[in-house]
Amino acid sequence: MSDVQLSGVGVSPGRASGPVVKVTDSIAEPASTPSPEDAHAEAARIAPAAQNVAARLEAMAEAAGGDAATILTTTAAMAADPALVSQAEQLVTAQRIPAARAVYEAANNFAHALASAGGYMAERVRDIEDVRDRIIAELLGIAAPGVPQLDTPSVLIARDLAPADTASLDPEKVLALVTEEGGPTSHTAILARSLGIPAVVAVRGVFAVEAEALAVDGDTGTVRSADPSAPAVASHVAGAAEWEGEGRTADGREVKVLANVGAPGDARAAAEAGAEGVGLFRTEFCYLDADDEPGVRQQQDAYRAVLEPFAGKPVVVRTLDAGADKPLGFLAQEPEPNPALGVRGIRVAFDRTGVLDRQLDAIAGAATESGVEVSVMAPMVATAEEASWFAERVRAAGIARAGVMIEVPAAALTAREVLDAVDFVSVGTNDLAQYTFAADRQLGAVATLNDPWQPALLRLIALVGEAATATAKPAGVCGEAAADPLLARVLVGLGVTSLSMNPASVRAVGASLAAVTSQECAQAAQAALAAPTARAARAAAASGG
């Protein structure tokens, strides 16, 4: 057999080699025949099957923690979605097709709608396909597709992994993950980092590879054939346990190591991981299942539950990041031809100031009750004028510190003026990369453009760092780029003053920063900025510039 050498995007650091196990792609398309003798009885089978699937996913969520628990809970809610069940039941009775076929068609309708919406909603397509296959398997009495039982430690290969599959992986049995699809911000990437499993995504053609064993490098994104007779090996990121819990470089420069959270369970996991605070509190969980806008008291109670584990510590709360690409029923927005570029984030607040003001009141109340040091930032800000407008409303609500996210290239290019209007900024590298490269962050075909090591992205972050230094104001990074221990050093060298990430990455990043001086960070940053490609930027930073 000829040697295999492929490349993709490394999304979870570490190296491993071992035997290959392929993950079943999806369930076979159910037949439209035979017609059921009793259509109503056949339709009645769907709801119990969906509830059984939801119950199993909820049980998995209870056994998991952090990012995995959040994603599994969301997937369980999709399985129990009454709209999906109702549409499938109607297909059975109207077209007299088997229940499995009806679920297949109904779920595909939902998936098509999500894909058409783009942005955040398109990221949920893989979730609905996973739910579809699990319900169909339940109806047919067969095993659901996904990760097989592993008898020995193995390298998993898949076209893509469903969130539920990734969340339930055993790090003792999974040496590494390699997928054909996905990108740096996919659920596979986030959960692989959270579990400490080396992973490479967007490896074109890997599923067709017949190699018995593979060597995977989650740092460089390379996948090569390996000797099948050699013992399996895994080398994960070292040094995380040695971190003393204070974010600073070896020469004493303070760099807060914070966590991204989106629910009470995330906050508890972040506190247990040793995070010094929260750099991104996503508040959407309070709105997602609401037919009407939650009241101020309801929001306040929900926020307090997330804030309480960080009493006395800093928490940055992001206001509602919803809109055309993340539709919420009570906002009643008109459809848009390109939702990712439409009315979302702070743009929603311009027309619905009451929604923002009520949320700010709830955040202020929750901060008082929980005793945290709360700051508030707005998503999707493009200009200094927008930043100033937001800051005025935040201060009017009695919240002392107002900031904005830098997710739009225009905001990065005018970072000095933006910082003149607010107290701090936070770079959302996921969206900033997507908008800089005109590349959907969930599309595997363009995943290399969303690699956070891309020099163009680093140069935009450098502009933000320079503006922060000039104005003596903080600039954080709260995208998934912050979870990479090596890239964290580069970001600090670019002028970033805090890093916020998934809870499982906190210690590795803290240890990485503690091992180098601020001068070494600056040298790595300059080397990465001068590199012509993302791969060269990583290599230059790794070599110390």
C-alpha cells in the first residue's frame, strides 16, 4: 500500500498514531413503502420514539459536563421538538408512508431551512441529521449510526461527527479524530479540545483512505500513514496540571485566563477548571425556547445562576446575539436574503431598544445579587458611533463598564476610535475570520480560510492590540483561537490582555503562558505576522520566531 499524506486544519493539539476505525456516516434512506395498514397507529409511533431518543441524550448530558453537557442538552431538545414530531405525523397520515420515512422527510425539511438561514442556524444541520437518524433507528429497531464500540485505542475517521457522538467519546479509547468536513469552530473541534483529544478537520479524501493505521498531528494538521504493527501512542498537551491558577507570563505580565460560558453548568465547570473569571457569557440560553420575550425578573434569575460561581471575580456579559441568522420568534423579523450580513446583534437593538434596556436591567440586578464584577459588551458592532450608542445605554442602566466585540473587519480597522468610545474590546475570532475571508465557518471546503493562524486575521488582531496599548484599555480574545496554547502566546505578543476559552482549555493555556516571557510572546507574534501562510505562521511561532 502506498504512503498516505494528507493535510487539514489542526483544531485540537497533540499527536497520536494507531489503528483506524471508521465511523458510520449516516443511516440508509428509509423506503416509502409499504403503506401502513393503519396510518394513525403508525403516526402514533413517532412521538414515543422521539421521546426515547431525547431521554437517552439527556442522560448522556447529565453524565457529561461543560461544553459536552450543553451541546447534548440542546440536541435532546431538538429530538423532542413537537414541530418535528407533528410534521412527521402529518406526513404519515396524509401520504400513507411509513413512520421512518416520514421522520426522514420532515427532518430534511428542517435541515434545509436551517442551511438556508446560514450562519449560526446552518451550524445546527448536522445536529438535526443526527437526531433524524437516531429516531429512525429507534423506529426500525436497529442500532443508530455513529461511533462503534472500541475494543482498543484507535484513531477515528469520519466525514463529520455528530455532537452527541463527539461528546460521548472516551479519551482513553480515542487516540485522535480526523474528519473530512467541519472547521475550527465546529462542535467536533470544540469538544475534541474539551476532551483533550488531538483532532484534524477538513481533511479532504480521508474517509476513502484504506490505511490500517494513521499518525495524526493536531498541531500542524497533518495526517500520515503509520506502521500498523507499531504500538498505539498518544501525546497530548503537557504542563496543564502545573499551572498555579494566575494568568501571567514568566516575567510577570498579567494576562487573565477566562472562560466562555452559556449556561449554569458551564459556569460551574469553568470555576472548577480554575478560570479567573468569564470573558464571554452568552445570554442566548435565556431566550432560545421562549415564545415571548422573558421578563426582567425571569432573565435576572437565569443570569444570577450563571454568575454566582464567580462572586468577586470579573464576568463579561454579551448582550443578546440574535437576529436574522439566529431567529427568535418574539423579534418577528422579516426574512433576509443573506442573514449573516443582515440585522443581527446590536443591529436588532437599534430598532428594539426596549429589548436591550430590559436585558441590561436584568444583568444589573443579577450582578448586584451575585456579587460579581460585571462588564457588558455588544456583538456585531461595526463603527465607533455604534459603540458610543451602546456605551451610553449600558451606563444609563447603572453598569460601570461597557465594551464591544470586534467581529467585523471595519471595527478592527477603526479599533482606536472604537476604544475611545468604550472601556474595553473583545475579539471574536470565529466571526472575524468568517467575515475577513468571506468563508462560512461551518463549510469544510473553506475551513483552511478560517484557520485562526491565518496571517491576515493575525494582522487585524495586531491592529486591535496596538489600539489597546495606545489607549491603555483592555483587549481580550474570546473566540476559539484563545484555546490554542501556542496561539495564546502569539495573541499576548500582539497586545491582547485576556484570553477566554472553553473551560477544559483553561489550564493548558495558563501553563503555556507561564512558561514564556512577554518578550518571547512578542517574538513569536512578529514571526507569525511575517509568515505567508497559516501553516508557516504556526511553525514560525513554534520555533520561537
